[in-house]
Amino acid sequence: DTAVSQTPKYLVTQMGNDKSIKCEQNLGHDTMYWYKQDSKKFLKIMFSYNNKELIINETVPNRFSPKSPDKAHLNLHINSLELGDSAVYFCASSSQPVYGYTFGSGTRLTVV
Amino acid sequence: GDSVTQMEGPVTLSEEAFLTINCTYTATGYPSLFWYVQYPGEGLQLLLKATKADDKGSNKGFEATYRKETTSFHLEKGSVQVSDSAVYFCALTPGMAGTALIFGKGTTLSVSS
């Protein structure tokens, strides 16, 4: 059983489209995260939810909207995709931050 | 704010060489420290962690010691293998509510046989 699973693994889409990435964790963790990894491998936090409540909302364009229907799921919807949105997006979860996070395998988004 | 600084890569080594990847941090509180590894085309895996000063994290032959006096958490391995080729990330979590894991920029390790 995959602990943190993301779908899709690859996403190629045209500029201006709207797309969603889904994330599910079966670890029973209360907190989930979205990170963006750019072409230089730098990882930056985007959002975090704790038990369906948004607790971190970094400086991210309004075109990005997270949604957490329950504490096991955190989805990322992106409107009006731009070339600069091309990156790898990672979902992660944790029980307590001191124990570290468990990451999904990533979604490689390519906007053309 | 809190931050993590890693040595620039890439690091290129021959098999069985000694590895050190330097990591220093800036934090106002008492962070927990981590090393994550990302193999090509994969997600991040937790390699080791330390939650307080002088703790040593270890896993798969890798070690790192939480040094509060030098604000460092250097990663070491005595004898690297080709299979260790990956990107290594040092990270910290402030541990306070409303904060998230902060990563260094990553160091690419390439090991040749």
C-alpha cells in the first residue's frame, strides 16, 4: 500500500487550461502539505492543511487553490495555467513535524 | 526567518570514497533536523533525523550529528556506492504550529565505479 499517493504522475497541458492534482494518504496523519520543486530542484512550501483546516498559505498566485475534503485527502486545483507553473509538485503528510514528513512520488506538470 | 544552507554540488566521487555534505542552519527556536534523499525520478525519502542537540541520526551507513554550537548537521558516509547517487536535501522544521519543513537547495551526488 502506497502511504502517500498522488495522481497523475505526469500532466502535460496547454497554457490557459485548468487542471487538478489529487493526493491521498493512508497513514492517519493529521497534516498534509503541497510543495513545489522547480527546475533547479529547490523545494518550496505552498500550502498546509491540518485536519481539513488551512494553516499555511504561502505567497502563491490565486490561481492555485487547495481543497481538503477530509484529512486523508488534499487536492490542488490550478486555473489558467502558465508556462511558469511547470514544475514537480509534491504532496506530503505528517503526524508531528518532529518526526518528519512522508512524501508522495510527485506530479510532473508541463505547461506548453 | 529560519533557513538551511547546503554546500553547492555536484559532488563527484569514486565508489568506496568518504562522503561529507555540509549543512548549516539558522533558526530562532529549537528545530528538528533532517536529511532527505531523492533518487532520479522519485519522490523524497527521509534518510535520517535528529531532534535535539548532540543527537546523531543514522541510516544505511549515513550519519549526521546535530551540532547546536556550530549550527550544523553535516551528512557523512564512510564508503559510498554507485547506488547512493541522488540529490540530498538538508531540512529543518521549527516545530511550531503553522510552520513547515524548510529545505536547503539540495546537493547532487554522483558516484562512479
